[in-house]
Amino acid sequence: MSNNRQILSDYVLHLADNALILGQRNSEWCGHGPVLEQDIAITNISLDLIGQARSLYQYAAQLIGNGATEDRLAYLRDAREFRNCLLVELPRGDWAVTTLRQFFFSAYQMLLFQQMLHSSDTTLAAIAEKSLKEVTYHVRWSSEWVIRLGDGTEESHNRMENALADLWAFTGELFVPSDYEKSVADNGIGVDVSSLKDNWLQKVQDVFNEATLTIPTTTWFQSGGKEGIHTEHLGYLLADLQFLQRAYPGMEW
Amino acid sequence: MSIKDLEKIFLDKIEKEIKIEPKDWMPEQYRKTLIRQISQHAHSEVVGMLPEGNWITRAPTLKRKAILLAKVQDEAGHGLYLYSATETLGVSREQTINDLHSGKAKYSSIFNYPTLTWADIGAIGWLVDGAAILNQVMLCRTSYGPYARAMVRICKEESFHQRQGFEILLTLSRGTDVQKAMCQDAVNRWWWPSLMMFGPHDSESTHSEQSTQWKIKRMSNDELRQKFVDMIAEQAKILNVTLPDPELKWNPERNHYDFGEINWEEFWNVVKGNGPCNKQRLDARRKAWQEGEWVRQAAAVHAEKRKARETQQVA
């Protein structure tokens, strides 16, 4: 594989892993949501994310060749090879953590895909276009929940603040480009994520104003996921996700 | 109008296959029977999400994961239609759900069995949804309008569910020896509980006679069960699995399959709460509801705040 191709496939895997891992996390809610309508909504978002992951893995598999498939990429890589941001692998927590994380991530994804529409890579541009419709809904749904819970009862407000304390340190990583992100951004294929941060902060500020929440002043952010240095949570998530393919290798399902 | 006249109008409608609608007069017992049956059906959809949900995070491929998620999500949707149908009879969703959580209302016993392997997801689709469809197809013609209409929508989705279950098993049955064994094992465990889904024998069924007269129910438990056995026995050949009943045999005189007797002791035991997962299922539903309490409350309080602000702005 040429160097450029390698970098592109790393990038596509990073995008795919983000979508898969968050889709997997959200799917844990299925059957356990706070009310039936929201059980359906979070499952829907999970489905959208897994759909995005599939398109991206299929593309990555094509770039990698050598018998790679979407399932091999999702099921047979170990934690160190996953390139998702730490934010998406954190446990689902309560409804405050789930909706706030979704809001942070979807707001980022929306800005990302809006830029990716102009990618010189037509496959990525097409995936961005398709995903944008879904992500626009995810942003609306999650920001409504952040507002509702932030400006709801005392308990819901406290829970939102706790969620914010848990999650904030993991948002910085979204906007610090890894080497492969820098390379594809320079080539006009990928998006320079550092350029998204101001707009993202503005969006968060707007929603937080309504939600009566305050953006933390902490400036230290966790990172490492993009290079495969993860939290301890990812291993367990993958143990679940990959169980059948690991226990019964090489079979058709 | 006297009760007698009202009753006559009601029975005439039933006779002429005119649907009974929420605002029509209906005998109190008809209403009660429907509330019991539809809410039980709604609970079955919602509790039924749990055994299958058990394999969502472990589905073996991304495609299977997506299909399973969509399927379980459909079931939540069915629960919603059915809770709405119950509401047309004058019981709130909250009340109906409380009855489930208190143990007063029942749900289909089949969901009190555990899903131990991936093949169980196939077996549930093939056998459990297959049994449910027979019942639901019949209910598309039930006499209460909102219930019948909910069933029409549900049936469309259920047939997709059964196909995907069959397809999971078909893939396993064409796979390795380990997969074939996994498939057979799941069929062994789900076969009898699926037959139990049709309920007691007609002679033992307490609600059946009146329900048939009111055309809530249009086929008997035993008729539906026979139909199911005839259908599944044929499909089992394609899957190359054996159904765990030595007495299962085609009877050319009856033009039906003969089959063995259900273990009714097990049946009543599970109904009474002693199935392998009765407690876990109900606990899981209660837990989700209790943990969601603060969320529902916050949503209600926020909606009120918003409304108050809007009124203020208008003023």
C-alpha cells in the first residue's frame, strides 16, 4: 500500500471507529430507555451511526485490500488499533451523560461533515452528504435534551453538571489533529479539525445558555484515542462487540 | 335507550362485521377483556425487547447488528401502537405500565426464557415471531377497530422479523458443525415454549368462548397451534433441523401433523412467575422505569417552564 493510501485508510478508519463505538454504546440503551419514545430515538441514532460506520469500513476495506472487509475491520482489530476519540468509548452513564456526549459529538460531526462535502475524495464527500441529514437530527435531538435537563428540575440540572464534569476533558481531542488528519487535510481530502473548534464552542455556548449550564474553564484535555491509546473502557466494549468472531473464527454469520 | 337496545346495536355490528370504535357503546366486559388483552400484548412487545436486546452488543456482524437493532426498535414501536389502542378504552399508558410493574398484568411467557447463544436470536425470529404472526394475522380482523388497525401495521413488520430469524438459522445450518449444533440446540430449547404461546387447550381456556362470540378472537388456541406446527414442520426441513418431539408425524387422514403433548406443568409454572427469567425481566423493566423517573419529570417541568415563558411573552 502506498504511503498516501495508508494515511487515507487510517483516516477513514478513525472516522469509522468513532461512529461504530458510539453506535455500540448507544445500543446498550435499547430496551432500557427512560420512556418508550426515547428508547426508539436513541436506538435510531445508534442505527444511523452503525450505518455510517459500515459505509466507512467498506471504503477502508477497499483501500486496504488484501481481503479486508467491514467486519474484519470492526471485529478483528484489537484496542490498540482502534483510532476513535476517547469521548465515544466512555460508558453510557445516565441519560444526562448519554445526551450530553451525543450533543458534543454530533455538533462536532455536523461541522466535520459540512466541510467534508467539499472533499476531493468523492466517496468521502458522498458519505458526508448522506450522513449530514442524520447528524442534523442528532444535533437537534441531543441539544433539546441538554436544554431540557439543564433547565428542568434541580436533580436533572445537577446530573447535567456531573455529566459535564465527566465529559468535558474528553472534548478537546476532537479538535487536535493527529498526523494522519493533518496529512489528509493538507491534501484537500480530510478536514482540518482545529478549524472547527470555534464554531463548535459557539454552538455549545448557545445551547448551554438555554440549558443554564456553564462551559468549564479547565484547559487540560485528555487525548490519545486517535493514536490507539485508549481508556480502560474500550477493551470491555470490544470484548462484547467481538465475542462471536473471536470465539468462532472464520465463520459466516 | 335501554341497555338492552344498546346491546342489540352492539351485537348487530359484531354480526355484520362492522368494527366497534372507541366512542361506541360496548358491554363493560368487552371493554375489560380488550384492555386486558391489548395491554398484555403491548407488554409482551416491550418485555420482548429484553431477550433479543441481550445480543445487540454481541451481534456477529455489523449487518446483523443493524438488523437486530431495527427489529427490537420495531417492537418498541408496536408497544407504542398498542398502548395507544389501550388508551382509546380509557386507561392511561402510565396506569397500564404500573399494572405490568406490580405484576397484575401479564405478558407472553415466552420472554421468560433466556437467550443463551446467537442462534437463539434466529430461533426467536423463526419460532416466536412465527407463532405471534399467526395470532396477529387473525387479530387484523378482530372486532375492535383500533386494535385491528394496529395489528395491520404490526403484521407488515412481523413478517420481516420472521424472515430474518429464519435467515439467521439458515446461515448457521449451512455453516460449520459448531454452528449447526448451535442452531439445533436453540431449536430444541425454543420449540416447546413456542407451542405454549398459543395458550391452554380450548377446553381449558377461560376467556376463549366469550371472546370468540364477540369476534375478538377468531380462531381457537388449538386451531392456531395446529396451523403453526404444520407450517414449522415444513420449514424445519429446509433448515435441516429436527423438532424435539418424537410424536411429530404427518397424518394423511387429518391432513395435519400430529404432535406430542405440551408439558403443562411447565406452562403453568412459568405463567405463575417461576420461569427462568420472570424475575429478571420484570426487574429490568422496573429498573428502566425507575431510573427514567427523573428524566420524565425534568421533561415535564421544562415543558411547563417553556409554556409559562411563552404565555408571558404573548401577554
